[in-house]
Amino acid sequence: MKVVLDTNVLLVSIPPNSKYSLIYDAFSQQKYSMVITTDIYLEYLEVTDRLSAKGVVEYIKRALNIPTNIIKPEIFYYWNLINADPEDNKFIDAYVAASADYLVTNDAHFNEAKKTPFPPINIISAGEFLEVLKGL
């Protein structure tokens, strides 16, 4: 299973006491592959550095540079489906380029992309993804 995690989902899934920790744990146990482009990786680091405790950025760097269950697609087309926050489009582009199964986000800006008939994008919340993972 190939999954694109929005930054908000990655950050809430890392703390072991988070109700979303199963998302990161399942990735660590290689139950799914995470789709990451350079732009997504840089956003993960920038937002983590700004919002998290000291040392968490280094943890993310190590965690995302070692696993074999990371997919790094080449982006050949920019869909520009989200106008409200154009920075979110990088997640859509990665999803399409990798033929991912899910784009997981709690960001309402992605509702705009849900309305487009093409390309079809399976956008779900972190809570919905937890249910998918529990079924594995």
C-alpha cells in the first residue's frame, strides 16, 4: 500500500502517546510505503523544526532516510487542484505520480481536490486511515 501523509498527519503520528501513533508505527513496521518527494521532505523538516521540540527534526531525518519502504516519485505534471493553499498541491502531485492508494490529511484545503473527477484522488482523514491500518 502506497500512502502520502500530509505534514499535519506525520507530526501527530510520531509521539508514542498520540491517538494517531499507529500511523507512524505501521510505517516503521513496513506495513505500508510512504510516498515522499524532495518538496514534501523539506516541508516535513521545516514545519517540524518550527513546531516541535528540539531534536525531533533529527529524529525525522533519520527515520525517513533509512527505511526501504519510502517511494520517491518523479513529478512530471503539476495538477494545481488546490487554490486555497497552493503549497498543498505537492501532496496531490506526489499521490498521482506514485499511483498511491491514499492521501491522508486533516487539512480542509484538500476538500477542493476531492471534488475534481480527474485525476481521482483517495483523500482520507487520519482517523479513517487508522481504520484502514486496523484492518491489516
